[in-house]
Amino acid sequence: MSSRVFTNGQGSRATALVSEPEVMAQLIGHAPGFASLVSKLPTVARADGTVLITGETGTGKELVARAIHQLSRRAAAPFLAVNCGSLVDTLLESELFGHERGAFTDAHARRVGLLAHVGAGTLFLDEAETLSQRAQVALLRALHERTFRPVGSATEQHVEARFVAATNASLDRLVQDGQFRCDLYYRLCVFSFTLPALRERREDILPLAAHFLAKHRLGDAPAPRISSEAAKTLLAFPWPGNVRELENAIIRAVHVARGGVIEAADFGLPASSADVCAASIGIDVSHPYKSEKRKVVEAFDREYLIRLLAEHQGNVSRAAEAAGKERRDLGKLLKRYGLEARQLAALPPFRSSFREPDVR
């Protein structure tokens, strides 16, 4: 058994024993890319090196960081999440390392810094791309020397904490642009993970929705049921806010649904097709034309395959015939995008809502 540790802004914590299967069960999803990442977490957790987690906003970076902590030998110690954007330069050393009474104006009492507070636990550095140059230098020194000194103190203290950092930016590009120190970058990414966007793991949308329904149901009442049309809406939406946006949509639906059934309108998702299209494609004109075109083509291929196999209940032969392709070629495409026909068979079909006009 390991221990789940939560912290709040005042540093208090609550612990509860959590087994490895329970920790892994919190990471919901069977999409190949996500499942492969999750399978590596116990090994990385035991290795104890620094970890860099990248991915779009809302993909679950802190959830993965907590899992790494819970699966490690540090599980009984604190897990402390810090938003790097909140580390103000003028109070940086005091925040990280603490200070002695009288070390500077307004230092009326001794303060324990983040590194001393977390002890042998895990310090989670969220939004690492926002670290100022001064903060980067301070962290680099702590990582390199494994020591720190509180402001106004003559005594060095040992850094016992493990560092896990997260970012939704491209740190290697920031390094190339001179905005992020390369030596700090390399020290942070002894191990690295990139969390896939929710639109890249559509087979996980409905299981995640079911999990959030159970999590956010009202009191002891049974969780409402998602209608067939509502399920299609969940599967078709591009989810620019990823898993966090999906959870928020489920929370809203739980509160506004009537008669124990959630309809598509209950999610409060944007109805504009232009909004959905723009979010789905996600073109970045700062990237080369060819790479962006390839990204859009791959997104289309993946979306088409998911819908095609769902329409034909996972039957590859019928799907190939409908698509006008050889079965072998369709199989190669499925393998290329890590899609499994048996998993897609469980998805509801995406039939068009268009109806021929009644001319009688």
C-alpha cells in the first residue's frame, strides 16, 4: 500500500492508504498512446529521477504527477503543487528556501520555504514555462547542488525533494529562443511524458464521461443516463480544453438534466460549427506549412476511421467495403493510428441527422 497525500495553500495535508491498483485505476483510458504512458508510471516512480510532463491544458498533467508520487517510495511524504507563475522575483528565494527572522524588511518571523516544507516528498512545478530567469537560476542551483540556504541563514540544508515539472509549452523551442535555460531543461527531463489530447483518444471519451458522472452525481441519487444523441455529441466534439473541459461539461449536465437523462444541450457546448472546426483543427501558422498540413490530414484520417468502424460495429470487412478500400489497406491504416476495431465497435454510430424532405 502507498499513501495518497494532498496539500492546500497553508501546507496542511490529509493522507489515505492507496494501493497501486487503486492509483492506476484513477488513470482512465485504453487508447494505445495513453495506455502505454500509464504502463510506464510505476517504473518511473521507483526510479526517483526528475520528470517533465508535457501536454495541452486540461490533459491531466497534475493527475499523472500525483500518480508518480503515490507510486513512489515518497508516498507518505507531502505532495506540493506550485504554480510557477506565482513565484514573484522579489520574494523568490523566500518562497523557495524560506527566511530567518529579520533577514529583510517585514521578515517579522521565521518562514519555512517550499523545499523544506515538502521534505522528502514531491514538489510539482506546474506551468514551468513561466519561470523567470532568476527563478530558473535558483532552481538549477538547488537541483545541481542538492542544497539550499534560507535567506538570512548561514546554514546549508539538503534538498530531499523529488521534482516533477509540467508545461503546455514547447520547452525545447523556448530553449532555442533563449527564454529557458538549456541546463535546467536537461535536468528536469530525466524522464519525460507527453500526454495526448482528448481528441487523439476518442475511444476514452465515454469511459471518462461515465467516471465523471459517478464522481459528480448529486447525493445518493443514481447518476443520470447519457442519451444516444448526447453520446454522439461527446464523441464528435473536439474538446480543446481536453479532459478538464469534459469534466466541466459533465458537471453542468448533472445539474441541469431532467428526468434522469442527459441530452446534448445539457452539456452547454458551443453550437457554432465554425467554433468547433477551428478548435478541432488547431492550426499553428508559426509552424511550417507541410507539418501543419500533415497534422490536419492525420486528424482527418483518424476521425474518419473512428467514425467508419463505429458505424460498422468494428467489422473491418464491411468498413473497408463502405470506404472503397481493400481490407488489408484499411487494416494498415488502423494499425498506423493505433486504433483497434474491437474497441471502436463499442462506440455508438455517427449517423447523419439529415433527412430527406417530405414531398408527399
